[in-house]
Amino acid sequence: MADCFAENTHSAIPVHAIAKDGDYPAGLSKNQRDWVKATGFSGAIGEIALLPTDGEISAVLVGWGTESTRARGRFHLAAAAQKLPEGVYRIASGIPEDDLENEALGWLMSNYRFSKYRDAGSVRARLIAPVAVDAKRLEVLAQGDALARDLINTPASDMGPEALESAFRSLGDQHGAEVLITNGDALLKENLPMIHAVGRASDQAPRLLDMRWGPLGAQTVTLVGKGVCFDTGGLNIKPGSSMGLMKKDMGGSANVMGLAHMIMALNLPVRLRVLVPAVENSISAGAFRPQDILTSRKSLTVEINNTDAEGRLVLADALTLADEETPDMIFCLATLTGAARVALGPDLPPYFTDNEGLAADIADVAARVADPLWRMPFWEPYEDSIEPGIADLDNAPAGGMAGSITAALFLRRFVENTPCFAHLDIYGWTPVAKPARSKGGACQSVRALLAVIEKRVG
């Protein structure tokens, strides 16, 4: 499997990481050194040099770059792994012990293949887990990463609310979790009106997916993920150029499911709840309209000034439900605003929290686990912009400035009781292939949040 390490074997090919213009490993013969020079190998990140002996590969040199070039990216070993010929490899030298875990995980992640619709090729270069890492843990992380990417990469024709529910149930069954689904008009009976309003125009009924796992009495962690399986923009229809990637608008749900898999597979001592409002923002005679006023589960009224700002509506009801139990932590993940991408680009999701201890924990672990995040503020002076006057809240303030912040402020109105709440505005997509991250669906912020949860529960 792509997300598993190779079995240990004495015939594994040793891999030596060489810094740019650095020294060769001890034991290379003069002929081998001459060969490396002849290939032009300099040690730049992504370079490889295969060392032949008697017609076979006896060792591999991979570029480790310089300190400054390494600081510009992550998963540097993965940059070379995909260039290697078929075989089983082991890391022999050159990678500091502090980097081994991330680099080994990056190798596993680089083996990801999305093969639902075509033969994506087999994994050629398999890695033996370094002795210094927890192999089983890294395999779980790679599996959660692959789950999130698979869900996002699947088009809406095969990943509507019904299919997302099926994947959610399968995840629950895999780990013995309890799953409850609230579907269609039952959302109104259960007082989840904004989830219903956003999804009612689709021929696939809107629904709330609810999973519980773990021992009663443990610290409580609730994950809320935006599950808009396709977003036309509703009656404020998107232009074609903006609609092209909207199969990824359920990226928040995909990522919380990947995180949930990690938590359950690692058997963390938490009481986990996962909430996914699964809808399709479609157009029909029953679609919600601009200037409609919706009443939320929290009884706050919301004026609809743009039907394309629907994600915050479905999340608001789910967050209210989550907050009613006052869990120890709530993490909300959503592909929510283009403003976040304008501010920070596709690789660096912003997070919002008022809890300084939680913010410090996220900042502490994000870089360490090679899952970068950047704190953005709940900027109080912008509160007025989300209050339209005719209703309690405006779902799309005029002007478009600070869009990721005003969206975060909107969501914060629905979380009052939980001491540790963070909202993450992820992109969920890798637009250009990078080491360990093929073009397509992306698992973002998940490893950082896992590390935060582990740190807090011990």
C-alpha cells in the first residue's frame, strides 16, 4: 500500500542525503566519486545520483540543499523519492534525527495515487521505516492524509451529500463509532434550519452527519467540517472560472474526517464528536434567495446578501449544536473564503482563536510537524460590518474587504460556551504539485491539530 512502509530487507538500497556542495559519505570509491561529479550532482534539493556497482544500484545520493533552501519548503526527501527507480530504500545518512519523522512521512505521502478513474501507476520507490520513528503512527497519518485527498479529488457526480454520508458511515464503522444522520425535513424538526435552507434546492437532501467515539469522561473534542459538496453560488451564481474547483468545497469535511481517522486509529484518550453539514448549494425554484432572512438554531437572524456565502450558514447551525455541549475544544475547518487565499496563498491557511494558550500551542506545533498555519485576528472593529440593521447578522458584508476576518467573526457569534475554539480557513487544494503533495485535493492543518490535541490530552 502507498501509505505503508516497506518490509525490512538486507537488500534495501541506502540513501545518503548530501547538502549542496557538501561532502560525500565515507566509503565511496574514487570511481564512484568521479561518477557523481560526472552526473553534475550538486546536492540541490530534488537532485539524485545513482551509484552503480556491478550493474546494480549500490547506493543513492539525494540533494539536501542548504539551510536557506530547506527553509523555503518541506518534505525535501520526497522531492527526490519520486525520481528513484523501482526498489526498496533505507535512509542511511545525512538527515538529522529531528527531521527523520517528517521526511519519512513525506516519502509516504509522496506515494499517494488517486486511481478511482484511471490507472495512476504503482508506487516504485518504497521506504523502510527509520528505526528512530514510530512507523505505525506515521502510517496512520499517511492514511488520514490520503482519505482527505481522495474525498476532495472525487468529483461531485460521485461525492454529493449521499456519497459523503456513505464515506462518513464507513469511517465510523471502521472504528466502531456511533453515527447519527439528520436528513431532509428532519433538519427543521431538529432545529437546524440554515443547513436545510442552503441545501434544499438540490435533488440530494441536505443532512447533518454526526459521529461520536471514545470513552465518556475523557476530554471532549468536537470537529466541525464544511461539507458543501458542490457550490454553484446559488442564485448569486458563480462565473464558470470560479465554479471549476467547487468539488473541493467539502474540503473542510474531508479534512476533519482525515483527522478523525488519525485520532481514532491512534486511540487517543478523548471523547470525539465530528459534525459535518453535508449539502449542495444548487439552483431551483426552492433555492434560498438574496434578501431572505433566515433564523438560525441559535435564534440569531441572518440577512442573506449573497447566496454564495453559504458555508458560514451551515457551519453556524453545526457550531451552535457543538457549543451546546461545551466541549473542551472545538475545531472548525472550512474552505470558506477567497480572501484567505489572497492574504496567505494556497499553502498557508489562517487560523482564528481568542484563546491565547491554544494559539500558542498551534504556533508551537505547526512548524514542527511541517503543517504550517498563520494566526489571523478576530478584529473587533469589524464587528459592525456583519450587522446589517434589518437582522442580527449579515452573511456577506458589502465592500469585500477583510473577508476572511468578517467570516470568522460571523462564526464566532455561534460559539459562546466552549473555552477553546479555533476556526481554520483552509484551501483544501494543491494547485501545483510539490514534494509529498500532488496536484489536487490537499490535507491541511490536520497534523498540526492532531499534535495540539495530543499535547493537551497527554
